[in-house]
Amino acid sequence: MKKLGKSPNYNGQEGEELRPLIEQVKQNLPEYGGNIMSYAEELRQEGLKQGMSYAEQLRREGIQQGLQEGQHEAQLEIARELLKRGMDKEEISAITHLTPSQMSELKKANIL
């Protein structure tokens, strides 16, 4: 059997990045009856599962962020309409849940 040595890294130079994986493969090889592809497929499946889990987490975070941004935009639109109708800024802040500092910033930016 050919001895596994240092594995080349992404730029072709020898590196130690894959050493733990190589050692794990060497230790588990008898369990797979010498079929290294079975072990490689198992590792690939685990990597896919982890990647899909991470992608799902990012998707959920993106949806949550979009909902929060949409809610904030709705608050701003309501505040604009109430100001146009002459309502007091403190009442608008209470209704829209915009903080007084957010109301002041909107006024400075001429959004309200």
C-alpha cells in the first residue's frame, strides 16, 4: 500500500491542512473493507448536510431582516401621513413606536 504523505494544498505546495483527515481515513479504512470511496462519499454527504443547514440558517436570517426592514418602512410611511394631517410628533412616536431620536433624524433628513 502506498504511504500517504503530506497532501498538496490549493496552490500545489505541500501542507498540513489535510493531515487530520488523512489520519482519520487511515484509521477507518479497515472498517470500510478498503473501500475508500465509501468513506469519501460519507464525508461528502456530511459536508452537504452541513452546507444545506448553513444555507437554511442564512435564508431564515434574510427573511427576518427583510420583515424587519419592511416593518420599519411601514412605520415611516405611517409617520409621514400622520404628520401631513397635523398630528403631534409625540403621538406619532407613540403610535408608530419610532423613538424621539428617530423622529428627529427623519426631520433633519427632510423625510417627514
